[in-house]
Amino acid sequence: MMQWSTHLRRKLSSSRHWTGATIGALAAAGIALAVVALPPWLALLLAPAVGVLLWRAVSAPGLQSDSALRESERKFRNFVEQSLVGLYVVQDGKLAYANRKTADLLGYDDPEQLIGTPIASLTHPDDLPVLAENHRLRLEGEVSSIRYTYRALRRDGRAVWADVHGSACDFEGRPAIMGVALDVSRQVAFEHQSRLANRVFESASEGIIITDAEHRIEAVNPAFTRITGYSAEEATGQLSRMLTGRGAEANKDMLVQLKRDGSWQGEVRDRRKNGDWYPAWMSISTVRDAEQRITNYVGVFTDNTRRKEDENRLRFLASHDSLTGTLNRSGMMARFAREIAHAQHEGKPLALLFVDLDRFKTVNDTLGHRAGDQLLVAATQRMRQQLSGNEIIARLGGDEFTILAQDTPGGGSAAKLADRIIRTLSQPFSIDGQEMFITASIGVACYPTDGDDAATLLKNADVAMYRAKERGRNTFQFFTAGMNTQAFEQMLLENSLRRALERSEFELHYQPQFANATGALAGVEALIRWRHPDLGTVFPGTFIALAEHNGLIVPIGAWVLHEACRQGKAWLDAGLCFGHVAVNLSARQFAADDLLDTIRAALDGSGLPPAMLELELTESAIMHNPGEAIELLDRIRAMGVMLSIDDFGTGYSSLASLKQYPLDSLKIDRSFVKGVPHDADDVAITEAIIAIAHKMGLKVVAEGVETAQQADFLRAAGCDVSQGFLLGRPVPAGEAAQLMGARAVGIA
């Protein structure tokens, strides 16, 4: 600065006879140094001050006085040094002058440190060509001034974006470049973020809608147009139906949550431009100003149509028979339960017909499964033709069907229906050009005489059906109390069951679970066995339902939990690796008030790490009271215990409802695994369950794996863990330990 000021002072003192035009030119040159090509606001800020200082310097009465000139020079130097922008002069490729702001911009303590520094060393290598070309244009007179943005290098090596305005000048009698530099790093970063945000806005696959505080649309993205059919021009300025069209009460609740939490998400029902309604999953956030007033709403939504269709299809396949279109066993039991509850409320009788097709196995074995399937479809159609419309038909599996119908006192209506079914099925069928004959054996159980729940009615109708077969088939038989010879045996079994715990007649067997990806042992499931002193080994299917019914399942389940934890800790102490031990919890156990205490006592008493215990629950157990179930599951998870849904697909839950529960895994029911990879519907259900469960972060376990084809399919489908007779049967603890040891040394 001193060099340039001295140069200016010499120029000023070399003539006492300059005209006003000459003085004005000098003032203009001074202004150019500070404001050449600056933004209007900066030019207005600097130009008057610089001009006034220079004018006073050259027109003061004491122009010939060095003291007056030095005073003006001091004022001008103070102005330049205190400038909010960087001022500099480049000569011969080096900095010849720099003010304080330029030093700050480049990270130097003193401007004098910059004097003589090559401008190339202060420039980002990628921007050197731009800098050199801009200097050349000014020095060769091709342009009088220029403005550009480039990256300067700070002393610490970091790059800073600078907006530069400058022109050519004479400095110490030789050509130079004078310029003004402004740090625009924040503006460049903001512009980059703005471009990035705009890119996301334009290319997002989700629809995005921005409204004002009154829900009038201000902007929409292309995905909005693709989903709704409305262009941006059509939508802008309109009230958003997504934000205002959910009904007064629902909309009020949404706005309250938005005001309180700043966000809301849920499913909304919207209509496309063509009039079609569709489900949309919507997430809305608020935008607030400095005073925390809501200025905008930003909504992001996806078209949920496909997911809803897939979920409905999955729900349908889970409750319906894919071949005949009738209800399957799980769907039948759920529907029957509702119908029985309704009949109980109305005081009306019902009749359950259990239909078994005689000689179907012969047809299936002789003509093949394709012909057998066609026969089942044709038989279903004939049975439907005999129904009035109020009856419910279901296929249990194979050649077994059930029909639930309203009855009259004494079973007269049921008898007539059974007779019609027998007569229509006895007529010949034509399958692939071949005539074939079948008959039907039907058992009938009446509500409430023969049972007051679906399971009991089904069991008694099944007993009556077998009595019809014993009488020569092609007939029907009503259930009578005398048919159920198992009643007395069941009573004896219950008495023995009550003493089994006291007599230590229970033991646990363990079935291995293997990781499909590695073949490593992932865990074992504890399965109870009853060593009856007279009957020998009694399997769970014989006594668990009885224990559930009479409440003994709670103390029996507690024993299973304690014993499984004790055995797991024993294996752990022996250095055996078994992943985790899985224990089933029944619905009665899950509803017990002392469940948490039972779990805690089992873990504390055994010393088994909680993470090595997995509790398996049925869908019906947690769906009975979802609110209480979530709270209880959260408290179990807080202990560190893993949670799994057992026999998924046979209950009432959906994958969408499962996401509210704190689960780690789900088990595909063996009824679906049984049909893969040959049954297309079982394949579709299994693949859908695996894919959606993984999306929800759940591990998937398949039970009932009995063939290599099933195992290969599950592995290819991405199922995490498999369990079944193919991989290992349930065995006592000693044999399970041998398996673990063999796995550890690589024998198995």
C-alpha cells in the first residue's frame, strides 16, 4: 500500500496545473480500484467513499503540502485496510500489494507475508488455466475488466471460493492487475446443496408435495404427477386433498400431531385425476420460521396399491385353498369360530358336515395328481351347487372337506344336505375324457349338542365320518356320545397329567436349527416329551391341548422354561456352542400374570445369558390384546431375551401388523413349507413372507423341512434358518450335546 500510495503522491506532486477533468480521472481510477465490476450494493458502498477521499487528496487547498497529502493518504489507507473485501495488486505473476482482508481470506497473519508470493501458489491447480487466461485478457487489453469465481488456496492448504472483480492498471510504472476478492464459499456450498436438493426433488421415486400454511400447493415433483396424474400447473394453488380430505376428525388429529411433533405419517386415501381411488403412505413434516410459526408442509408419499394387493393376496392365500378357492383349515377355523359366536348370540343351531371322498386315493394314484386335482375342483363345484348360499365350505386338505350350515332342531336340515351331497358326488365325473366314480362318507356334528366350539365340532364330526366309513361308505352318520370312546381315556390322561410334574415324568428333547448360508448350528428348540409309566412316550399332540384346556399348561410351561435354561447353561459351561435355545410359550402362559417373574427366575436360577434364550409365541397369543402384548413384549425384550412368532401364516396377524411388535424372527408354518417347491401358492406365500420379513428386519426360520428339495428352495429364497427331520430329529440332551461337539470339531 505504501508503495502504491507513494507512487500516487509522486504523480500528484509532479504537476500543479491539472484540470478538473484530470483530477476527475484520477478519482475515477481510485474508484475503479475498489469497485470495478462489483455487485451494485458493494459499488454503492465503496464508490462514494473512495471518490471523496481521492478528490480531497488532489483538490485540497494544500495540495502542494506534503502533510495534507499524507493526511489524505492516511485516510485512504485506513479505508482500504478496513475494507470488508480483499484488495490486491498482481504484477509479474506475484502479489505486489494485498490488504488485511486479502490476508484474512488466505489465512495469513500479516499482508506483508503475501508480498512477492507467486499467485499460482495461492491458486487451486485445477483453476490455474482460468486465472492465467483472465490475467492475459486484461494485460493484453482484450477486456477492460472481468469478473469470475475460482478457488484460492489458503495457507493451510484448504481451498476457498473467491468471487474476483478486477482490471488492468499501471503500478510503479509497469502493467499490473488490480482486483477485489470476496469470499463466496458459503454461497457456492449453498448453491451446490440447492442443486442437490433440486435433483433429489426432481428424481425421487416418491411423490413430494409442498404447501403453504393453509395447505395450498406451492410445488410438486414429477413423481407426484406420475402417481396422481395431475401436472404441476394443475396442482399449484389448489388445496391439497391429502392434507385436508381425511375427514374432519382424522384431519384434526393429524394437524394436532403435526403442530405438536412436527411430523406425521400414516395411510391416506387419495384419488387420481382419472377418478380412481388408491391408498398412499404419507409422511408429512412442518417447516417453521424464526418465530416458530408453521410456514409450509412437506409431504412425501408412495402409492401403496401394489403393497396392498400383495398383502391382500397373501392374506387370501393364508386362509384359502389355492386349488378349489374354498377356505383352508386356518381360514375355516377362524370363520367357524365367528359363526358359532353368532349362533350362540342368536340362539340358533348349526351343523358341521365332515366330507371325505371315498376312493379318491385310487384315482389320484392311477391317473396322476393332475387328474386328481381336476376331480377335486369338479367335486367342489358339485357340492357348491347343493348349497343355498348361507353355508360355508372349506377344504381341510387332501380329499377332506367341511360344510358349516344352519340347522333345524333334530338335525333335519343337516340330514337333507348330507343326502344331497352324497347323491351328487355319486354321479360319474368326466376327467380328461375318462369317466370315473367316487362316493362320499359324511360325519355330522351339531351345535350346541355335540360341541360349543369349532375344534370340538370338527373332532366329533371327524369321528362320525369314520363311523360312516365303517358302515360301508357312501353314507352319512350323526355324532353320538357313544362314538367318542376316547372320552374316558382323556379323563384318565388328565388325571395322570396332573401328577406328571410331581413325578418328574417330563423330559425335554432338542431339535437343531441350522443357518442356511453356512450350515452352522444356529440354535435348538426345546420340545417336551412325557414318559408315562404305563403308556410309554406320550407326544405333545396328545396332551398339550388338554393341558391348555385345564390350565396345567402354565406350570408345565414354567418347568420347560427352567429346564431349557438350566440345560443351556450346562452346555455353555461344557464349552459347547449351540447358538440359542428356543422355548414355546402357549397363549395361557403369555396371559399369565407372573410370566415376567417366571422368565427372570429361569434366567437368574440357571445363569444362562438372556441373549441365548428365544421365546416363541403364536400369532393368536399376541393378537388377542395387541396393546397389552406390545407392552409385555417390550419388557421381555428389555431383559435381553429374543422373541419369535411361531407357525406364522396360520393365525390372524398380517405382516403389516407385526411391525408394531418388538420381534427378532418369525417361523414359517410347516403347512407352507410342505408344499414347496412344487405347489405354486406355497412357493408364492413362502417367498413373500421371507422378502417382507427381511424388509422389516426380521430373521426367518422354516420348520418342517423334510426333503432336500425343500431345503434347497428355502436356501435359494433367502430363508435364514431351517429346522426339520431332514436336518435332525428332536433328541435327548445327551445326544444333542454329541451333535454340538461333532459340529465344533467339524465332524457333522
